[in-house]
Amino acid sequence: MTGGTTGGAGTPVPQPEEVLGPRSGELVSGSEHAGPGGRGPEIVEVRRGMFGVHGSGDTSGYGGLVQPVALPGAATRPYGGWFDEAVDVLAEVLAAAGVAFDDAVERVVVDPQADPQGDGPNPHAELTLHVAREHLVAVCRALRDDQDLRFELSLGVSGVHYPQDAGRELHAVYHLTSVTHGRRLRLEVAVPDADPHLPSTTSLYPTNDWHERETWDFFGIVFDGHPGLARIEMPDDWPGHPQRKDYPLGGIPVEYKGATVPPPDTRRSYA
Amino acid sequence: MSSATYSATRPPTDDEFDPGIPGFEASGGDWDEIAREAVGEERIVVNMGPQHPSTHGVLRLMLEIDGETVTEARCGIGYLHTGIEKNMEFRTWTQGTTFCTRMDYLAPFFQETAYCLATEKLLGVTDDVPERASIIRVLMMELNRVASHLVCLGTGGNEMGATTVMTIGFTAREEILRLFEAVTGLRMNHAYVRPGGVAQDVPEGFEDQVRAALPKIRQYLGQLGDLMLANPIFKARLTDVGVLNLAGCMALGVTGPVLRSTGLPYDVRKAFPYSGYETYDFDVPTDTAADCYSRVVLRLEECYQSLRIVEQCLRRLEETAGAPVMVADRKIAWPAQLAVGADGQGNSLDHIRHIMGESMEALIHHFKLVTEGFRVPAGQVWQTVEHPRGELGVHAVSDGGTKPYRAHFRDPSFNNLQAVSIMCEGGQVADVVVAVASLDPVLGGVDR
């Protein structure tokens, strides 16, 4: 997300009523639909201008462009396919364990939900459960152990950094597969940058050991209860977490046949 | 080190070590001298790698050994970390294939295809990818699977002293690399699979070229089988070594031939088909011994299954001759065309003539798409493919721009190396090499 500046502190963030994508026209005020726990699309950034050029005269006509970047919002029932059944079973199992479903799962996202060809469920839809961090382990245990869910294979953890998503800057994404039922889903947990703590899932999925170390190494998310949360790819004494958006890519200008090619992160950007 | 007399070992210099436990640090030197100075201490910590011929690249193993028995084994990785995922966030979606192909350099087509399938899913064009493009992808992936397994078997044999296994494996791989070179112009780092299809159609006469190579590859595979499968020394070295049962595999997320050697026929090509794998006729070989020997057998067996798929691909290629290999949507399809000229592969002169001499709009379109790239709707996807080493996952996130917001690769080698501890502890030092070879880690993919 190198293109365009974003609203700093004090800049009102426009919130669209019906955001279908980053280029959906009209903007309205009011933020009741967005933010943590909201049902609407998750606005992770508001982009201004174009081409990543600022401080110079606007000759492109794009300088006044304002584009909210919205990730898909909560899905509506029916989710389609096996998603409804799995979510219902998960709610039951969580209730039996004394956890209210709405407390544990902040929102259920099915993307893409609509089938472009007809009214049926989209064959390429993927299920994402946004989980509150304090209930992450309970949700994982329910998904792994219940015979109707049986997500017994974890395919790791990956992090995503949304620096403009206030209070939810760091996301950890868990990819689970059920070999028994031939299903897969995704858990997403958001934590604030100021308090980047998550419970470790290594007690349930030992394979997440290295994946959590990698996410700590690259994003600075602390997995509490991990048996040895050390850096894994970078050297032990490395400063910073390289996959974060505020960490520079680095690079030097390269001269080629008399011309100079700037490093990739300083080139014109179109996003 | 004030002492003038030579010593093979030296005491630890830091105060952080418990003085009650005698410690010695040796770096190189003669083993007899080290052993003489450390006499009475059976427990030795040996650092193996990262520069060691039998660690498949720059893998560092830290082994605590008691006599000849490994009591603890730990991996150190990161020596080949190049920040490919970070770099991909600064290039267009199409340029991403050029980066991810370099991750696991022995299986480049798998990263390319997984990444392109993920991109297509984000774009919503999964069903619009032409059939011929999918056939070519499957063909390249299956040839690549054979090439990758041949390196695994060859280097694995070499590490046990069977040099002939290595030379035959690499000779056979050479036949496949020639096919890759004919299609992509390169032996590795192809960047041939692109979002929406493939960079260009296979050259004329390619089907015959593959048909000519297949008997040779089969012959080499037969020789490898003859050398390894009934060899009593080979079997004695591999049988019941590096055992990892089904529960261990599931807990540690180990997939691929190691998982199938426990008897579970989990193969992404069957479980979550992509690129039309559900329409091909092939078997998923399994075994129940869960040891290094059964993994060798499975890899050989998988090579034959891959060749079966290759033959089906060739028939389909002939049926779809002349069909497009890139999505019809010109807002996504790469505008440039390649052609084979007198001096090798390069830009198609017809295309250059068109954009430079005939159509201003075509030139603008070409320029915009190549420099700026296409926009991908905001969202995230997860796409996996069956890699020679297990399940390769791509987590791609888009913010609606022309570059990936995040592209994470769940490399099977990275994950499977976690199993080194459980496979090696309690075994012999010499078996560490065998166990690591049976996981077949490629450090380019591990470190990315």
C-alpha cells in the first residue's frame, strides 16, 4: 500500500454506506458500519491522490481522489454449502464449553458470497471466521476435536499488517484443513499494535510452532505460551520486524546504460 | 587464548555457562585430539552445517550426541532468507511470478501455479482460464514433480555414498530440463505461468519432443529402482529409520510423501482439485511403513504416476491445438507476445510492429498494463497445490491495487523440517543424514 497518503490523526475518515470495493463511488459520513465488531466492510485504509506523488503541483487531475480500501464485510445467511452447518456446529460446541458464539466469533465472512452465474453458492467461496483473541484457543479446540468439524490439519499462520486499521493493526491468519470432511477455513485474529499479544496455539497444533515464530519474526506479534518464541528467519539480534508496512524495503539506485533505476519502493506507484 | 601451547579445544569464554558443567568448544581440528581433551565427557554438542554437503543447502543442525546416539536435534534456518515475500509487495501481480519461482528452485512451477491460481481467485476469473493453459500447467507441474523427485532420490543416494544413484538421477533430470528449456527458454526460474494463463503456447512439435524423452526418463527411473529398491545395503540403511507415524504427521502438519508413507492417501490433487486434476486418471500411492525406505519407494512410484498424467496431457494438447493459453479479458491478459527468433527467444516481431506502427491504442494498452499492471479486487484467498514435498499454500491479500498487499507462501519444506527432532532423536548420528534426506528440504523454499 505504497500509493497515496492516508489520513493522519485528526483527519476525518470517510465511511461509505455500501462499499463494494475500493472504487465504489459515493462517500457518506458516519462510521457505525465499520470498525471492530461491525457488520459492514472493514475499512483498512483510505487512500488519497494517485501515483504516490505528493507535495508537487497536481497536473494529473487525480490529486483529489479519495478511495477507501474495504475488505469484505460480514456475510448474510445462508452462507452457502457446508458453511452454515459448520458455523452452527461450532456455535453449539462453543456453547457447551461455556463460550458465547458472538463473543468468540466477531464476524463470519464468506468471500466471494454471490455466484456470478446464478443464485446458488459460489463454488470458489472461502469461509473466514474473525475470532476474538481471548477465545482463539477455545475456537481452535472446538474446530479440531468435534467430530462434525475435525479441522485436524493446520497449515500454518501468516500475518498481515494494516497500519491504518486503528486498534486492529496486526492480523494473524490461521489456515485449517479438515482431511476427514474435505473442508478448509480460515481464522483471522486482529490485535492492536500497542498490545500485540495472542495466545499460542502450539498446544493444539504443534505444527504452528515455527509458523508462530515466523509471524513474530516478521510482524512482531507475541504468541503468549509459545515454548520458545525466538526469531526464525532473521538473525537473533535483528532490529525491527521486516514484513511490517513501516519497515522499508531498502535497495539502492542501479545504473544501467547511463540511466538510473531507483529502488522499487521509491518508484511511481499506481495503487 | 594466551597459552602458547596448541589446544584442540578451549573452555567457554562467557560467564553465562554453569561453571559446574565442564564445557569445551572445538572448531575444526583432529577428532582424536578433541576426544582426548574432552575425555570423560560423553555428551557432545555437534554443529552440523550450515555449510555441509549432506544438509541440502544451508541447513544448520545442532545435534547433542551421547556416543553415537543423538539425544537432541534442532534445526537452524534462515541462512538463505532473501525477503521474496516482502519484495513481491513492491511489484505488480504479474511480476510476482518472477519472484516466487525462485523460492523452491527445484520445483519452480508449483510456486508459480499456486500463486497464479490465488491471483485468479481474487480476480474472479478462475473459471475463465482457458483449458489449454490448465493442461500446460499440469504438464509442466508433473514433469517438474519427476525432476524434483529425481534430485531428492539422487542426492539422497549420494549422501549415503551411492554416487551412481546421483549421476543417474541428474542425467534423467537433464532430459526434463531440456523440455522446460524448449517451452520457457530457461532451465529454472521460469516465470512461465502467469495470472490468467501461461506466458506463451508450447512450441511446435513439443508433444513429440516429450514423447521422445519419456522412454528415456522411464529407463532411468527403472535403473534407479534396480539400484535402490532391492539393494540390501540400501535397505539396511533406510528401513525403520526416520519413522514418523500418522499422528506425528498430523500434529506437525507434515504432508506429501512423508504423510502418505503412513498410509493416509491425502493428496491435494484429489482432495481439493485445481487446474482440472479431477479429470485426470492417476493413483495416489501409499505405504504403511512410515520409514525412509517407504518414502523412496513412494517417490519412485509418484514419478511413474506423474508420467501417466503427462501422457494424458499430451493427448489433450493435441486435441486443443491452436486454442488460447491466456484469458480473453484484455484488461488482465499480458499484452506482450514472445516468439523464437534466429537468436533465441524474444519479443514477437509481429506484436512490436502492431504496437509501434499500427495502433496507438494498442501501444497505450501495452504500456499501461506492463508498467502499471491490472487491479485486483480487495480481499484475501488461500490456495494450495500438491508440491513434490507436500502441500504448498499461498495466502494472497489484495487492497484493490496493482500489487499484492501480502503474499505469504506456506512452503512444505519449511513446515516439514520441524519433524527433524522427532525423526532423529534416539537414533544414530549417521541416520540423521538419511532422515533429513527423506524429508527432502529445499532451503530456498524454507527461507524464502
